[in-house]
Amino acid sequence: MTTTRTQVGIVGAGPAGLMLSHLLAQNGIDSVVIDNRRRVEIENTVRAGILEADSARLLVDSGVSDRVMREGHAHEGIDLRFTGESHRVDFKALVGESVWLYPQTDVFIDLANARERDGGDVRFGVRDTAVDIAKPAIWFTDSDGVRQEVRCDLLVGADGSRSICRAQVPHAERTHYFREYPFAWFGIITEAPKSAPELVYAHSPRGFALISQRTETHQRMYFQCDPETDARTWSDDRIWEELQARVAGPDGFTLAQGPITEKTVLRFRSFVAEPMRHGTLLLAGDAAHTVPPTGAKGLNLALADVKVLAEVIERALLKADDDALDEYGPRALGRVWKAQHFSYWMTSMLHTLPGATEFDVRRQLGELQSVVDSESGRRLLAEGYTGCWPA
């Protein structure tokens, strides 16, 4: 077994783990990052991405990359579409901020390139990973088949929703908050031009639909479906018929169609693990919380977590501030629960619940109308979507 000594051991080389490693390195703190996936696997896993302005600024200002500004697309609002009509919510006018359409895959590539550029110790394609939060230490077999041990002062679990690190917190000392949703999203990628300049969130009698973008020639779209739906049984013609029906209205809005290159069914849930710190273990990103994708919060929460985490780790390790780590959980969870509320609100306002009565549907329409008719309602939505919550 080969042993490495470092200050912070990070399990998970997604955006959360890589950004944390990058920020720590800027403060002179060593880290080792591991992931059981190969880098090429992560790069080829297509993930959508809406970045809050603070997330985009973090990439640029921390020196990761300015590619988000060159190749991303600023969106100054969204359309809420119901009763066959679109209603724009202008973020820029309401809260002075935009969001950026920039795929999570590209965020990962930027971060992985930055760690390689700066000589970061990131090990992809490992297996047989185990951790010990008492020592603390990480054990794994590397991509060359060599057994490795990483001894560290602090251990960070940024290893996603199936986190092995989270499981190290004793049952009696953790609380998990969980909500399963009775619907899923049927997602597609299509070779087609954009159907709209910004995202369209559609409520319809047939259920929810989201019209998003990816590039000038490839678009991502979703519609609400049963969680047990088998995407392989849906033909392209049937998919387009369903999507067109969910956005149809008297204004004549239609979707630009093209060949469908990917079909997936995405289940989703709300989850929060408390505490986010247990002794030498700190959790970040999906290891600590997940949200429905309706509010576009998952990646942004992960980046917000590690921005706080890098700060408190610096104070703890370099300035001998013994109480700094205690701040992490409460500070991060304040934002997490706001994001949970926003994501749940957007989800419940736009989706059709199984067994919904006519009253339920009309109430939803009344809620949507109240939001778009009120500047305060539009501002509340804009604050949540851009992440510009009042302090």
C-alpha cells in the first residue's frame, strides 16, 4: 500500500470536489481528490446547467476559466406559460441579475482542466473506496491497480447522492429529511434550432413541460411523466406530439422539431442531511442535499457550499480557529433550505399531481396568475431563480 499525506482528503471529483480543491490550493492548502469514475465518463455524461450569477462569477474570479462568459448564454428571464399564453419574468429588471445557460459538463471540464493546469492531485477511475472519519483516512485502489491510503486532517464527502461518506455519520447523530415526488421528467436532446430565446416553463392540462436550450443546434426539453415510464417505448413522433400539445395555445407558439438523439426518464426528490459536519467529516453538494430540477438549484448549491467550506477550512487549518468548522453547516443550510422551498414551490405550482381535482388545477392557475400579475410575486420568483435572496 502506498500512503499519501495531505491536509484535506476529498471524495468525489465532480464540480463540488474540484472547486473546493481549487479554492483550497489558492489558500496554500493541499488536497487529494478521488473519484470512482474516469474523467472521460464524467465529460461524456450530458448534464443541463443554469448557473446563478454568483456561480458564474466564482468560476471567473477564482481563475478557473472565463469560458462561461465567452461560450455561455446570459438569460435575463424566463417565460411562465399557462392557459396557452406566455408571461415573461424579467430577472434583470426585478433584481438586477441574470442567469447563465452553461452545461454542468462544461463546468466540470473547466475545473478539471484548472486542477491539471495547477498541478492538483486528482485521481479518477479508482475503486474499492473506503473511508474512516476517526483517523481520518481514505483507502482505494487506483486506476493502475495499486492500493492507496490517503491520510488527512479533514475529510470532505462530495461524492453525490449515494454518498459513502454520509453513511459514516452515526444514525443517532444524523437526521435525514426526504420527499419523493409522484412524477418524473421525460427528457430529450434534439438536433433542432432554439424554440425560444430563454427557458419556457409550461403548465398545461396534460402536465408540465420545460423547453430549454443547449447550443444553437441542440436543445433539451422535458415533459412530466409517470416515474415508471420506459423511454424506449416512446417513438419520436409520439414525443413531439406530446410536447407540442403541452405548449400549444392561441398565440400559436410551437416547437422547432428535429431528430431526437437522447431519451431519458429523470426521477427526482428533495433531500437534506443534517448536520453537514460530523467531527473531521464535512459534506458538500449532493452528498448533503438534493433538490428537484425545476428550480435549477443543484449545481449552484454545491458551488455555494464549497465557497463557504473553503473559507472555514482556511481559518481552521491556517489560522488555528477551532470554532470555524462549526459555522459551516448552519451557514450552508440557511441557503439550502431556501433553495428547497423555492424548488418545491416551482414544482408544486407547475406540475399536475396524480388525482388532482378541477379545484386543484384552478387553484394552480390562480397562483400562477397571481405571480405574474404582481411585481412582488415576480420579484420573489426572480430572487429564488437567480439566488439573490435578501440577507
